[in-house]
Amino acid sequence: MRTVSGSMASDGILDPDGATEYLKRWKGRIDQMAADTQAMSDRLGQLRVSADDGDGLVEVTIDSTGMLIDVQFAQRIQRVAPDVVSRAVLRAMQQAKLKAAQRSQQIIAETMGPDSVAARAIAERVTQQLQPPAGDPPVPGVAG
């Protein structure tokens, strides 16, 4: 007898008990991956990250996709030039996206496991989604 993918074969015919056990283990792995993926999706769906501009003018809150959920302006914003406010919002958004990317990667590793090929692919996609495009100039005051 020889082993074929974890079940016994004799003259090319699979042992029914071995094949059944193999399929049960395979289904168990698939079910666990589905549960882990659902847990990851739920946690990412609840993720909210806030960051400020570093000068106390603006605080933004985003979700795991980088979508702006809330923006809060300090009272002194009324005494600041509009271009300063614009840069402050952009700095706060970039900071929030950096935090969201880090937190998303942590959630993915915790739910899917750090050695999961699927987890690495998802984490890479999330990071690409939250990072500024390669050709974009950096916003002053944001370490990327």
C-alpha cells in the first residue's frame, strides 16, 4: 500500500475510510478558515481610527477602508487661513490612514494567523488601499 494525499491506496483505489477521514479534516480546515475570515471581517467592519493634524486644529475619524466618518475642528480654526486648514485635514487623514493600516494588519494577523497566505494577501491589499498612491507628494508634517 502507498499513501496518496493522506489516505491509503491499494492498486490505485482509495481506501474509503482514509478518504473519508481526509475529507473530514479538509472540511474542518475550510470551516475554520471561513469562521476566521468572518471574525476578521466583523472586526474590520467595526474599526474606527481617529488622528489629529499634530497642531490641534483638526481631528478626523475614518473606518477600515479610509472613508471619512467624522471631522472635528478646534475653535481656533476660524483664525487660520483656509490653506492651513486644508493641509491640516490632509495631515490628519494621512495619520489616520497609517494608524488604520497598522491596526488592520494586527486584526488580520490575530484572526487569520501570521502564517496564513490569505492573511498576507488581505493585509497587503488593505495597506495598498490606505497608503497614498506612489506619485502623490507627501503632506508636510506626516511621516510615512
